[in-house]
Amino acid sequence: MKFLNKWISKWKEIQSKRETAYFGTSLYDELTINPIPSLLLITAVVLFFVYSLPYAFYLGKFFFWFVGVLEITKVLKIPFLDELRYYHYLSVFVYFYITISLLIDVSRLLNKWNKRTVFVKNEIWQIQRFGFGKKLIKVNFGTNEIQLGYEHGGFSDYFGCNRMIWEKDGKTVLTTPFFFPYKKNKIIVNRVLNR
């Protein structure tokens, strides 16, 4: 157990040194994001896949009916199109194509929702996983050209659906992920809003 604790403490020390070198200072505040929307999305997608898989063969029956209505087998004189099993193969292919497309879209949305927002001095750094690396967006909010919007209040405080939006000339420059306005996040929000 001591050996494991030693490795964990060394790992944390290495990560701390790496982040201090990355930000150029050890004095930075990170916004703690709300993981609930991401978990709900993942749960919904998994449930969709689990409950829709047994009904994928209905797609094959639809293709069989559709080819029968158009009378493609009579016009083209292709006898193997009269067998239902080929349409089941096609339906499995279409189902997995839709599944992969949905997974790609969900991964992009999760990547957008799970940005890391760090406040360093008078700057906002947003770090997003991008391919096999990271994408960094750095904005200096000391200038007067950037407007800050803060979506909060009501049920959004309880559900953790608060977020800050920085705009310049009507275009969104940065958007934070959803977060709860409590504890450390409240201190960060008050500092950014000069309250």
C-alpha cells in the first residue's frame, strides 16, 4: 500500500509540475464542470442502442417490401432479390452505419461540452482535446471589446446548467461548459464579474 501511495504522489507531483510549466504560473483557477449532462447523454445513447438492436430486422422487412412495391425484381429480372435474408444483411449494415455516425456525433458533442476552462491572471484559457493532442484557446478579458454573458438563476442553479459566454462583435468567442455555481466556482464567477 505504501508503494502504491508513493507512486500516486509522484504522479501528482509530475502532473503539478507539468501544469505549472504549461500555464507559466502555479496561481490559476479552474472551473469545475458539471458531469451530469454528459452522463445523461451517454446513458441515453446506450439505452437507444440496447433497445433498438432487436428491432433492426424490421428495416430488412421494410427494404423487402419497398423493393416489392417498386417491382424491381420483375423489371431487372434479378432472382436473388426475392430472398428476405439478403435484406437482413443490408439492414444490419445500415444499422451499424447509423450507429457509427451517431457515436461520432456524440463524441464531438461530448468534446464540446467537456472543455477545460482555466483562469490565469487576466486571461481565460480553454483547453479541449483535439485529435491526439489539445486545442488551446486563449482570450484576454481585460479588453473592453469583449462582452460577458452569464446564464444562471432559477432551476439552472440546481441542475448545474449555468455557463458563461464571451462575445465580441455579436460573435461567440468562448463558452464555458455547464457548471454548478457553488463553492470554488462561485468564487471564480464573482471574480470574473467583479462582484
